[in-house]
Amino acid sequence: MFQSLVDEKGLVAINTSVTKIQGAIDYLKWSDATDLWGSTQTVVDIYTDGVNFYNILQWGKQEESMLFSGMAALMSFLLFT
């Protein structure tokens, strides 16, 4: 049985963010792609309730997440502009 930490809305948000990374890569904009990667980490952080991007066993500590702090507004800007 498959279980995910993201719902459909989260999946759309994450895929949208990843698509922006791919666009930057396609145009060889490496710095932009790196910045967008950081934003994608924030999107994953938000939609998984603070899963540690590099260690899923440290899940559920959103208030302690370094990525989450102050990044929700940035995520909204990146996803909806």
C-alpha cells in the first residue's frame, strides 16, 4: 500500500516548483535553478508538515525547521506569480 506525506494540493505545489527549476536548467540559468531548489525545499517542508528534507525520520518538527521560518510568503510568491 502506498502512502504519501503530501495531499493533491501539495503535489501540485511541489510539481509547480520543480517545473520552475527545470525551466531554469533548460535555459542554463544555474544560479536561478539553485535558488529555486531552495524554494522547493520550502514547499516540501510546508506541505509535509515539516519533514526534514534530508532525513524523513525527523518528521513533524515544523516549528524547528530552518527552512519553514519566514518562507511561506516566498513560496506563495513563487507558486502564484
